[in-house]
Amino acid sequence: MPTLIRSLLGATALTAIAWSAAAQQTNITIATVNNGDMVRMQRLSDHFTQLHPEITVDWVILEENVLRQNVTTDIATGGGQYDVITIGQYEVPFWAERGWLMSLDDLGEEYDVDDLLPAIRSGLSVDGTLYASPFYGESSMVMYRTDLMEAAGLDMPDEPTWEFIREAAAAMTDTANGVYGICLRGKPGWGENMAFLTAMANSFGARWFDEDWEPQFDTEAWANTLNFYMDLLTNYGPPGAANNGFNENLALFQTGHCGMWIDATVAASFVTNPEDSEVAETVGFALAPDNGLGRRGNWLWTWSLAIPSSSDAPEAAREFIAWATGPAYLTLVAETDGWANVPPGTRQSLYDNPAYLEAAPFAEMTLRSMEVADPQNPTVDPVPYVGIQFVAIPEFQGIGTQVGQIFAAALAGHTSVEEALEQAQELTTEEMEAAGYL
């Protein structure tokens, strides 16, 4: 065979191989929130692509409110922009029933679905079918500076009351040195300030709705809740609290500006990491506060990964979810960043692991906080809904965000508490009437 012909045939074969490899390459786009654990997941995703060289991964990492808006719009319209989305217990039942999510019952034996904590697994399942896989689970708790508490002459109980929190916040506030007694969510959003305030309201005996779906913002319990919250942040909180969500308060706490912070238990690994936190050696933990009414002011949530039905690469997406939320990923994080930084709150095996318990001083309080959360019975008085920091109806996302904006405006000093509650009552009533509940 002439040399030229052999060369042409060889080049053709190589081109065919290249085209074949390209044809087999699958690209997935992952939409997630800009929390530290997800940023770490992106950093470690090279380990996934080494295991699956046929899959390339693109990332869309967004602030919490923006993520929720973008993902909701895309999945409701069937846009197909994302192959893996980050959602929680609120979205799963509605989206699964509408056929917007793919089943995740086939993530493989190594995934070990029976290792998932029962409360987390049930919140992400519909009729026994798993539709989202938990990346991390959380409740909320008190994180506090042990050195400032000691200097104030106080001892933080494991189960504090709201009155103790106010007393401690006052004692630890030192505005001349940029130290504020307490940091709380003020940024508007159903998953931002309203997640905190709804859970807090439960412990004050307040409800979003009575058993007939009548809004309850015109009650004494809600007035007590919002007045107490405003008092805490106005007198003992940082300037601009109405703009602060999870990440903003995390930065304030890590740099020594918060005496206490009541927020997601997942923050514990960040505030105790000496590489990121200036106060890592002086952080203590306690359950979220109560008022002695039988409910604590803590929530239950899991950021989870799911596959929208509009994805054109569901098998590759499933491979990624099995990797990122399986037991092997926890081991990978432990090997690269230490056991204390493993995503918490999803698997029983983690809390049976002596290495984790030794490395994570917050592990026991995290698990206790999750165990005392009861989404089926979130309030002191009976309600027709489930959910602790949210109301599990499709309309809540819109209503909760609007009410959050009203309350943030009050915190910023634009309206009074009384006016804010009147506006919330009127708005929620109108929305519930339009939706046919009333």
C-alpha cells in the first residue's frame, strides 16, 4: 500500500476515534447555593471527573434567593438549563407530584439509602420514592463566644430561653469595639429572614394560619415574636442587620463581631475552623431558645441534589449525585479537609463514627437539634400544615418572600412593627383568598 494512502487511512481512523470520544462526552450543569460546603463540592469535583472522564461538569453557584428563583423558573417552564439542582424538603413534594423531578431510587448499592437519617429521607420522598438526595442536613442552634460569655459572668445553658438570650446579648454588646451581642438573619426571603422568624414564632406560640387557614399575624403571639426580634437586633445587633443573611452573619461571627449567632447547625464547622475563623478556639453551642411552651425556635432543613425531568443527561446527573451524596464523598472530604468539615446531618453512620465525633465538638448538639425538630407538629396550637420554618403549601414561596420584605423594611426602620404585621395580615389574606383557601 502506498505511503500516502496509509497516511490518509491512519488520519481518518484517528479522526473517527476523536469524533467517537466527543460523541460519548456528556456535559452536565449543576446549580447550587454559594454556601461553603457546596463551594468545597465544586473544588473536589475533579475527583468525580477523574472517575468519570466521559462527563464534564459546569457550575452555576448563586446566592440563596437567586438560586431559588432561577431554579423554580427553569423547572416550572421546562427550560432544561440545569441537570442537577439544589433544593430542599419544601420543593420536593410539590415538584415530584407535578412530574418535575426524576426518581432517585436507583443510585446503586454503594449509596446505601438505608443509612440516611429517617427524618431527612422521609422529607425528600413521596410515596416511598426518593426524589432528592441530601447533601447536608441541618437544624438551627445557638453558636456563642465562650470568652465573651465568661467575661459577662454568665453560663450558657444547653437549653436556653429567649429571655436568657436577651440578657446575654445585652451583657456581651460592646459597640465601641465592634462587638454585637447577637447576629440574626434580616435579609428578606422565605428561606432567609422568614426561616428564622417562622421557627422563632413557633416557640412564642404563633402560627402562620389557624386550622381554617385564616392568617394569624394580627395575634398577640406574632406581635410578641416580632417585637422581641426587633428589640434584639435594634439594641444588640450589628448595623445594617436587614441586609444580613447566612453568609453575611457567618463572616461577622468569624471575624469576632458577634457574641451569639442563632442559625444553621451546618455553620459550626466553619466557625470552629482556625483557618477561616478568628474565634475558632472560643465557640460553644446550645439548643435554639424556647419560651417554655413546648416548642424550640429551631428548624429542620436539608440542601439536596435532584434531577429535573427536563434534563437531557439524567444518567450522568445520577452518577454525580451518587458520588456527591454517597458515603465515599464523606471520606474524601475527611481525607482532604478533615473530619470536622464533612457535610453533616444526613447519615447515621457519620454519627456512629468515633473519628467524626472526636473531631467535631458540635456533632452531638447538631444531632440533638435535628431530633427535637418536629415538622409534623411545628406549633404550640394545632395547624393544618406541616413544616417548621416554612408552610408546606405551593403558595408559601411567594407569600413568605413578600412577608419577609415587609419585616425587613420594619427592621430597617421604614415601618413600625404594628404596621408590618397589619401589612402581612392583609397581604397573606388576599393571597390565600386568591388561592382558594378562604
